[in-house]
Amino acid sequence: MKKAILLALTVLSILITTAQGYYMEYKLTSGAAEANTNGTLKTYAQDGNTRMEMNMNVEGFGKMNVVNLVLKSSPNTVYLLDETAKTYTQLSGADDEDWADYPQSEYEVTVVGKEKVNGYNATHVRVKRVGSKTGALEMWNTTEIAGYAEYAGIKSKYTGKDNMLKAMQAKGAAGFPVRVKAAEKNYTMQMDLVKAEKRSNPSSLFSLSGYTKSRGVNYAPGTGDMQEMIKKIQNMTPEEQEQWIKQMQQQYAPK
């Protein structure tokens, strides 16, 4: 009997530990007049911390890895990691429209309809923020993923925004996004869910230990405004572009 109780407690403790962590993986495709991109976006969440790893193949450039951290201790700050140089760059999520949450009244939500996407029954919705210069964000949300509300609360560019979630809930479009689509001028981006599961993630994934703050400015794809980054590159001289490409290839080359 004691062994049975001990076994039950052990299993329960494992389940509780696992329930605190999450893993999500999306297939990523994007395109611009200058280049097309494809790859994966992997998100790890544990105890209020989030790590996003974007592995991309950029046309005319090659393979790149971009790693972002959002920590529970500073939820409005995004840390962009350079894993080669062991440095990080801080971005203010509160000042970035992609990351910031706004009052519920500022979100215009339009329900397009019900669709089957990536094997899930989903609600197709368009979300537009009043006064925003960016286009509407399209999301296909499902409630068929067990514990979808917990996943939706994970901090990222497209989730973890309480007021946006409330605005969608008011329209009967609550759920976890199995597809996200955004478009702005000549740039388009689509994310399709590949996997979403509860699991325990090591604390080392969410640590800045061993990293120092970078003094440089980073224009890596996958962070900030892609259109703005492209403009900066276009305004560079050929020599500056060559130097920038070499720097990015060295800094974000897959290990």
C-alpha cells in the first residue's frame, strides 16, 4: 500500500511539474519584395518565462537563428540573444506595437467564419487596432486544444495580450491560434501550428547568465519591424550591405 501511495504521489508530482511548462512549434513562411523566408518558430514557456527560437532560411542570405527571451521579472522587455558572442540586446515590448497590449475598446474584431485549419475546427477572425498603421491581424483560433486558455496566456507577439483576448471572447472567437497571418505593404507572414504540448522545460533556457549587454544596434530579421529593417538595408552603401551580411551570417549562423 505504501509503495502504491508513493508511486501515485510521484506520478502526481511529475504531472504538476509538467503542467507548469509548455512547448509550441509553428511553421513559418513569409515574403517581401526583396526576399522570401521559411522556417520554424519554437516557443518554450515555464513559470511565467518565455523563450522563442526562430530558425529561418532567408532567400539570398542563408540560414539564420534568432532567439528572444521574455522573463517574468521584466514582462515588458524583450531580450534578443546573440548566442555566439554571448551578448543580448534589450527591446521595449511596451513601445513595440507587435508586443504591446492596448485597451479592449481599441481592438476591432471581425469574425469571418468557421474553418478547418491544420486539423482543428477554428474561428477565423480579423483583429485591427484603432489608429494602428499596420494592417489587420488574421487569426484562426480553436478551443479543441486542451487547456487552450493557458497557451493563449503565454507572452509572445500574438498571444498573452489580455485585452485583445477579451475583445475576441466578446465576439465568441476565443481560443488558441492554430494559424496567424499578417500583411503590411509588400510583406506577408504566416504561422501554422505544428505542435502544442505541456511539458517541463529546463530553467537554463530562460537565463541571461553568462551574457553581457550589447552596445550595438541589431536589425536581425524576425525582430522589430521587417519593413523598417529592409529600408535600412536599402539605404546602405554596397560596402555597408556586404559588411552587414557578413555580421549577420556570423552572428546568427546555425550551430
